[in-house]
Amino acid sequence: MLPRFSTFISEGVRVNVVQNNLALLIYLMRMVKALMDNATLYLEKYLHELIPAVMTCIVSRQLCLRPDVDNHWALRDFAARLIAQICKNFSTTTNNIQSRITKTFTKSLVDDRTPWTTRYGSIAGLAELGPDVIKTLIVPRLSVEGERLRTVLEGPVISNIDKIGADHVQSLLLKHTAPVLVKLRTSPDVPDTYRTDYGFLGPTLCSHVMKARAQSALQGPQVNRTTLTVTQPRPTLTLSQPSSGSHHAIPSPTWDN
């Protein structure tokens, strides 16, 4: 059945992207997840069908009929986690799957003509590949991406869809880069310094880094805290003999067939 499932997923994504059928695209990505979670299947022979299908759900310009209302962002996030899992499970020095996928995302990210939906998917895909990829490919672009965000968020409203897309891209960048900057930069975190280094995103990024530092400081002592477990002695069951003259029958145990 595996060859049929793979073709079904590949063709299903191709057709439903054209028809902007978000619900069926979600179900198809769940099918990919189910196949990958099944340790008894050998998926490597079918990656040539599965990878393009998953990548399509990450970087396609439009995945639904109402991109300003429907939550196609969640599908892009889910598919980005799937592609990261594929890279982790199947990428080798021979097939270079992760390298090729990373180049695809980077090419979309650096292109000024890339729509916000595709830009969001590219950033999500890179971020799911791990902190090293974020450090190498996303953090150096924070100033450029911040300036692009500023022109949409603070400039004249050209398109409501563009503004929504820019909002999601900004939230995504802050979510994934702040934990990495906690380890890259030393405190104190000064908003003006962040503005100098990262432009428009600097002050907001600074506050996110400060929150991440505070959370890690709170979680640190809890990890090292030892817990004392007091065990109560087991209660003993005593059977008292019936007094003379009384007739108490002890019920016999019942067994389930």
C-alpha cells in the first residue's frame, strides 16, 4: 500500500493546492505524519514524492480560499516540522536532503519579490532545522527583514493580507530568534544596542530576549531541586475471627473468564 499512499499524497497536494482546499491539505499532511511515525515502513524510496508535497504546503503562495481569515499558518508550521523530521531521519552526506531543502528555503527568503506567505513558510522551515540554522541563516538577516516589516507595518496600508502576513512573520522571527540570542549575547540587554544591531526588530527583540532570560533563570533552580519522597507503610490486612454464635461467611473470589 505504501506506493499507493505516496502517490495519493503527492497527487492530492497538487490538486488541492490549485483548488485552495485547506482542509484536505491538512489531512494529507497528517497522512505523511502517520507514515513517518510508523517504524515498520521504509519510506526512503518514496521521498521523491513526499518531500515536494510537504514543501508545497510550506512555501506555496496560497493554500486556502480566504488567506486573511483561514489559519493556513498552522499548516505551514506543521509541514515545516515534518520536513525537519524528514531531514533528521533520512538526510545523509550522499543524498544531501537537508542541504538542498535549506537552499530552497534560503532562496525564497532572500528574494525581495517573495510574498509574505512564502516568506513565513521559508522562515518556519529554516527555524525547525535547529538553532544552528537559525544562528547562521536567520539572525544575520534580522535587519533586512525588519526593514521590510517596517515598510508594511508602519507605512500606508496597501493590502490587508500583506499586513496580516507581516504580523505573522514578525511573531515567527521573534519566537525563534530570541532563544538563540539568549545564548549568543551576554546581559545586560539594552534596547538601543539591539536597535543598532537588528534595526526595526531590535527593541521588541530585546524585550523577548529579556523574558527568555528570566524564564531560564526561574527554570534553572527547579531543575536542580531535589525532591523528597515519603513512602507510607502499606496497611496490613487483619482478618478477625467471627465471634462464637455468629455466622459470617467470607465471600469466595470471583474470576473473570
